[in-house]
Amino acid sequence: MTDQELEILEAYILGHLDGIQIVEVEEKLRTDKAWQENFGKIKVLKELPGRLQLREKIKAIQNEVLTEWKIDSTPKSRIISWPKIAITGIAASVALFVYFNVSNISIPGALTMQERGSETNISKADLVDFQMFKDAQQLLIDGKDKEAAQAFSVIKNSENLRKYYRDLARWLEVVALAETDKTKAGKLFREIEADADFKYKISFSDKIKLRARLLF
């Protein structure tokens, strides 16, 4: 399903549709398996009180992806020669899922600081910031939400990280705060949604899952 279709389905569940729109959605629900499955998932999100504490074991999955290089280029003053760009850095890991019973918010995985070139061609400042990012994600993975939020609050202002990573830190701070300070999390989430230059792509499904956490 597309994000637009998910938005229509959510609007149907919330009772925001009328007339022919309702008929069209109900026809999809009778005949389309994907619509049926997502209908069930979104319904569960509206019935989460008491379920959000049932955190399951986190399962890490890593993949060889370097999408950050396409999103945000390195400033000329800090260009680094990378002789061996392989499985690297923050964006080289994807999709580690934190499960709250049947719902989940996807976050970039625990980082394996593998070879990003040699120690002679990467600045110490970069290494320190990447390690801070790795440690903050581990706090979030371990369920230490307050400590994770504090760490990401510092990281998001780091001058040595690309905007992609700083924006990712903003999002993960909100994810952590959703468990400890819903008011602040809601405020920061609204700021993210209003930022037209926000680099990290948050999926529509993750957004509605976060909203569900903020409700309960």
C-alpha cells in the first residue's frame, strides 16, 4: 500500500470519511488482502493502552547501504578520501526493529564501526561523534529511554555530523522521549514535521505508531 492509501485507511478508521469514500474503502477491505492486513494493524494501534510496555527482544539486521552519501554531501572543508567504502558508518545499517507487542517503530540498527578507510584519513572528531551516535542508539535499544533522549539531544547539535545524521538524531530523540516525556516528544515531533529540509525519511507507518505512543 502507498502512503496515500494508508492515510485514507487511517481516516476511515478515525471516522473522517463520508459518502463514496466510505464505499470505496469498504470495497477494498472486502477484496484486497493488503488493505485487510493494514486495517488490522492500524486498529491495534488505537487499542494499545497496556500493550506498549510489552517490549520484546530486539532483533538486529544489518545491510550494506550507503544512502547518506546520496542525501547529504560532505562539506568541501572536510572532504575525506575513502579507499575502502564497504560496510560503514551510520547509514550502512538499516532496519532494526523495536517491538511493542504487535506494533513497532523501525530505527537504524546498532552500528558496527567497520572500516571507513584507514585511521589516517578520517578525523578524530568524526570518530568520536560516530561512537557517540552508536552508544546513544544502544541506550535506546536497551530500553534506557531517558539516557538515550539526553544523548541524542547533544548529538543533534554536533557540527561534525552531516545533517542527515543530525536529523536522524532528532527523530530518535523523539522516539525515546515518547516513553518518558510525551509533551516534549510531541513538541519536537511537530517541529520535525514542519521542517521542509528534514533529511531523514520517516515512513508514514512509523509516524502513526509514534502518534499512538503519544496518546497512551
